[in-house]
Amino acid sequence: MILSDRRTRRSWQVDLAAYHMAVHPVTQDEYAEITGEWPGAAHGTRLPVEGVSWWDAIRYCNVLSERTGRTPAYHVRGDEIEWDTTADGYRLPTEAEWEYACRAGMTGPRYGPLDEVAWHRGNSDERIREVGTKQPNAWGLHDTLGNVWEWCWDLYDPEVYGTYRVLRGGGWFDEHWSCRASVRRRSHPTFRVDDVGFRIARG
């Protein structure tokens, strides 16, 4: 898998092992069932959870793993975190996994006409929308483009941005050019924003 960054004009190769990816971003009811919390500004059981930090997503993955009898993927010690790649628990996708799953074999910027596959500023009425209401990609995944940006495991550019993590996919408030498979955004892992959620994966 080849990733690229328009800001730095850099490309790099990433090898992928087999993995599973959730069909849609974690919803508010799924998040509440595990954490007891309903974060974010909008409320609806089938809305993607938003207003969650990268650390919130990490904790959700570990608790979900424990609840389902799997080995947690993350070892957390204060502000330090280690990913146990041998664990069978739930985790955030890497950005290479995310982009590969988003593209579903396609080479273009999107897996279909934008309005048919994604909620964005031009069609969302500037509000978050229920998951699964737009057409899926060829592998049956919904909302990889638009609706909410999705946290990934990776650091964005540690030499320049330190601990900032990668976001992918574009959101309900973004213009059409942000809703493309290759677009990368960054945010501090403690920040909570109303157009940022996450999707889970498992190795």
C-alpha cells in the first residue's frame, strides 16, 4: 500500500497483514453501551459518536475487548501507550489499513459519486447524519468518506507535530475536496471535536 501526503509531497510504502474493519463508525449507542457516556453536541442512537478524543477511542477499544473476552490491544501506562500487535482485541486502524479499506480496490479519490456515498457540507445541512444511510463501498463499508473524520493509530508527523495523530475521511462540515480516500488531517490526541469519531478494527 502506498500512502502520500500533499503537504510534504512525500510518499511511502506500507505492508499490510490481514485485518477486519467495522462496517461503519462507532455509533453513539455502541459507545454508550461500553462507556456509559453520550459525548458530543448531537444525540441519536444511530449517529456516529463524536466529540471523542484519540485517548477516548483507545480506552473504548480496550474495554470492548475485555467485555467480549478478547485480549486488549493497548497497554496504557500514564501518557505512554504500547500496541500489542499479537493481541486479538479491538483497536484503531492504521491509516494504511483505513485507506485500503476505504478504497476497496478502487484507485480514484472516491468509491462512487460524492453525494451518493458521503455526507459533506454540500448535502448534510451542516449536521451529523445517521450511519449507513449512504451507499457503501465495494466491500460493504459505509461512511468511510464524510459524516465524521476517523481517528487512526498513527502519528501524523512526529518531527513537526509531536504527538498529533492522523484523521481520515472528511466530515459533515467539510467541502468536497476533503472527502477523498487520500486526504490526511491531524489533531492532538486529547482534542474533542464535533466532526471527529472513529471506527474499530481487529487484526
